[in-house]
Amino acid sequence: MSNRDDFTERTKQLLAKRVGFRCSNPNCRAATSGLSDDPLKVINLGVASHITAASEGGPRFDPNLSADNRCDLSNGIWLCQN
């Protein structure tokens, strides 16, 4: 089983905030955060996605990238789950 190089929570938040909690796909741009039935919660439909895969065997995996580079903000994009 291969290791997965995940983003930190801080990186996930930065990716979302940098695009105003909207999907980065130019053909989508859907809002990824919204109201919940519980006034103390929000619904999150967004996900921090890796541009080059987080683990071996994933799409666009680059074996030349270090684990730090795979987890870096520059290797991330904020997308909706649709």
C-alpha cells in the first residue's frame, strides 16, 4: 500500500479562500460552501485536489516530486465534489 501525501488543513483552507469558496473549474465555478440546517455549521461541497497525484498510481503522479512538493499549495486546486 502506498503512502498518500495529503494537504494540511491550513493548505486546504488557503486553497478554498483564495478562490472565494468556488470551484476552480472554469466551466463550473459553483459555490462550495453554504448554509446548513444547523445555524452553527456550514455545508462544504469543496475539496482540495492535487494537481499531480498524492500517491503512486494516482492520476498524473510524478515520481520526481518530493512529498513536500506534492503537499505544497502550488500543487493544489479547489474543486466542487460534482
